[in-house]
Amino acid sequence: MTEINDPRAWAASAEEDFILARTALQRKQPLVSGTCFHAQQCAEKYMKALLISKSADFPKTHDLLMLNNLCSVAGIFLEIDPKHLNTLSDYAVRTRYPGEEPNVDDAKEAIELAKLVRSFAKKFLGL
């Protein structure tokens, strides 16, 4: 199995993003955009790990709502409000450009949302 088809490799990459998100928020001057971006990446990679575990295909996307729908089709039911997934999805792009930067409260929420996906995925994958 190549790493791209290995859910554990995706989970390991998701964990790196989770650590980066938490570390960025814990700084004396929090790196808010980085926190939100890496929280989104953590959730995205865990959702893709779930899909890979069911041999389900997915497009190259940062859209967590789409990934959640694909998970449902594959029989994986994350009980996360789609509104929250949409909020987190926005950070994949929104944080990359100046003008609409998130704030510290947004970053804290992003971490909590990533934790929900992370917790579900780790249990589902037996990690």
C-alpha cells in the first residue's frame, strides 16, 4: 500500500496539522490565521483518511461539506453540524490572503471543530 492510499499516513499528516494549529494559538502573540488553516487541514486530512479506509474515492478539494457527503455515502456518519464544517472549510482559503483574517475566538472555535473530527476519526480508524 502506498502512503497516499494509507489512512494511517493521512492521519499522521493530520496530527502534524493539529499540533501546528495548537502551537500557533499558544504563542504569546497567537498566529490566528495559521491556527485556523491548520485546524481545517487537520479535519480535511482525517476525513480523507476515513474515506480511504472505505476505499472511497474523493476529489482534490478543501470542501469539508463535500467530504462529509462522501463519507455519508461510504457509510461513515460524522455527527457534526454542516454549518460548522462550512465555517472550517472557509479557512482553507480565507486565511491565505489579507483582508478577512479570523480572530482569536475564531481560532479557538476552529481548534474545537478540528478536535471533533479528529476524535471521531481516531476512534473509527482504531488509532
